[in-house]
Amino acid sequence: MIETAPAPASVAGPALPPWAARLRPPLIFLAPMDGVTDWPFRELCFRLGAEVTVSEFAPAAGLMAAPKKLMRSIGARHGDRPFLIQLYGKHPKDFAGAARMIYDHLPCVGIDVNMGCPADQVVSHSHGSALMREPQLGAEIVAALVAATPLPVSVKMRAGWNSDSINAPEVAQTMEAAGACMLTIHGRTREQRFTGLASLEAIAATRAAVSIPVIGNGDIRDVASAQRMLAETGVAGVMVARGAEGNPWIFADLRQALKGERPPDADRWSLSAVVWEQVRLAVEDRGDDRQTFLPLRKHLIWYARGIPGKDSLRKRAQQISSIDDVDAWLMDVEAAMAAAGMHGRPLTPEAPPSKVVAGDAAVDHQHGAVRPV
Ligand SMILES: Cc1cc2nc3c(=O)[nH]c(=O)nc-3n(C[C@H](O)[C@H](O)[C@H](O)COP(=O)(O)O)c2cc1C
């Protein structure tokens, strides 16, 4: 049972961006994850309590070259919920052009600059975390974005390039001076990619170095790790990435424990209800077509973590191509859970998170424990 903390009467801290006017700290974010956090999953996470979501990263230059395709894949269809669009690249004029296009055509509350992607093919073009070594260029990008549209600009960055160059505090100051209104710090270096532990120390030092709000990211898997992030760094919010894979309920848990809030309809979200909602949203978005089910397969594999018979469930999840397949798969999931005395939903898996290869969605699915509810 999760303990509910009393809602703080007021939390003094840096002014939140205008789009967060209706929210109070700590803000609860779903992180951008390329190949994972598409529109259906973001929408699902919003329904389960995420307060802010961010698009998968989109190339600023590509947006100019193929606007229709990219604008569709960004999926800026979240009504009036706070949704940021993240761009990557290296030319300030590309960012400015992309921002103008976004401002004219896509509903979102702000533009986020990617200074964190560690993938070789991204870094070799001086994009993503390569900007941690070129903070002046990062500042030019932020300044170009600020000048291009009225949309607030934020930056998501790493602790530094490697353990010898933890420079997030200085880079953060440079971004603030250039006009950024909020920063997210992933407490790993580029060298760490997605392994090892995120440094709460680096996040705390960055938070102390600037007067704009900082969001903490890295290793948030459950309420306890979110509370640790908040207590040890003093950040204005937490951003959950791999902790949401197969566990979108984490947002309901965080809303309840950190803010004393009960997200609407939290009780009706059994495992089956969550899967059906995600499938329904995916079909609404992409049609009832075989292709729609391919990106869903990895999510189903994550949902099966810890359920008895997971090996065969995971194997079958890899073949799912239709609503009927999902139906048959879920019947087996429910039967396996019932036989094991589980009902409702799996709770926070205790397994290590999936491994990421080269910054894309290639994963090594780990087994997690499912607690009966
Ligand atoms: C599959 C995958 C794709 C990612 N794609 C993005 C991205 O598009 N933009 C970004 O800023 N970070 C991206 N990230 C990084 C996450 O947002 C987050 O910073 C990182 O996973 C650390 O958080 P965690 O320890 O909670 O997973 C990605 C991470 C994963 C696992």
C-alpha cells in the first residue's frame, strides 16, 4: 500500500514555465523515449496521471524537409494537456524554422532541445549530447528558438560528457542566460549512456546553479526513487523514462504519494484495461492494420514481466498482429494471473530496466516481480 503524503501548502521555488500555471510542484513528467513514447502511450500515461509529456525527439532539419510526415509522427494531439515537442540538430536556423512550423501547425506548450542523446550516429553529427561539449552552440540554438516564436524553450541535458567533465551546472547557466525557461537533467554522462547510476549529486549541483526550474531524470522506478530524487536534489519535478515501460501505473502512484492526489479512475486500470486502452488508442491513431501492432509488441512484452508463464507470453507477444491476437493473449495473461492469485495490475517491477542499444528502442527485456493487489 502506498503511503499518501499530505499535499504541501505551498512550495517555494523557481517560477514554473507559463504552461505549468495550473500545476504545482513536484511536476510529474513522462520522458521522451524514441520508439516507446508515441502518441498512444503518452495519452495512456496522461490518463494514468502523468502531468507533462514530451515528444520523441524529432530532427529540426528533417521537420523543414519533410514537414507532413514528421508532424504526423510527432502526434501533437493531447488537447490542452502540457505537451512539449523535442527537437535535435545543430544548426540554430533549423531549430528556428522548425519552431515556426510547429508554432503555426502543432498544438504544444513549448519546445525542448535535445542535448542528451548519446547514440553514435547522433553524436557524430554534433547533435544530442555532443552539445554538452559545445555549450555555446547550445546557447545559440536556445536563443534562436526564443527569438523565433513565443513558445517557451527548455533543454534536456546530461550530467556531462564523461566522469572527468561533469559540466551540467555550467552548461545550465549558459542555457539560462540564453533564455531557457526550464531544464531537465539526466544524471548520467554521455559515456555512461544508459548504464550505471544517475548522479543525484550532479543534478543537485545543477539545480543550485540556476534560478529556473530543474527537473530530475534517471533511475526513477517507483515512489521511493522519486522521493529520493526530490529529497536529495531539490528539483521542481521528476521525469520517468524506463520506469514507465510496462508500468504506466507509476504515474498514479506518484500523483498519490507525492501530491496526495488521486488521479481520475485510478481503480479501473487493471492490466487488461491498460492494454486495451493502449491498443484502442493505437488503432484510433494508425488504423486497424498489422503495422499498428508492431510497435505495441514490446509494450506487451513489458506488461508480461513477472507473470507466470512469461516466457511463452513474451514469445506470443512478439507475433501479435491483430485485435483478435491481443484478445487471445490477454485471456491467457488473465488466466495466468488468476491461477497465481494475482488480480488487478502488476506493481512496480523490481527488475533492472531494459538495456538500450545506440539510443534506439532495442531492448533486453528483464523479468520483474508482480505483487498481487
Ligand atoms: C528507448 C529510449 C529512447 C529514448 N529517446 C529519447 C529521446 O528521444 N529524447 C530524449 O531526450 N531522451 C531519450 N531517452 C532518454 C530518456 O528520456 C531518459 O533520459 C533516460 O532513459 C534516463 O532515464 P531512466 O533512467 O529513467 O530511464 C531515451 C531513452 C530510451 C530508453
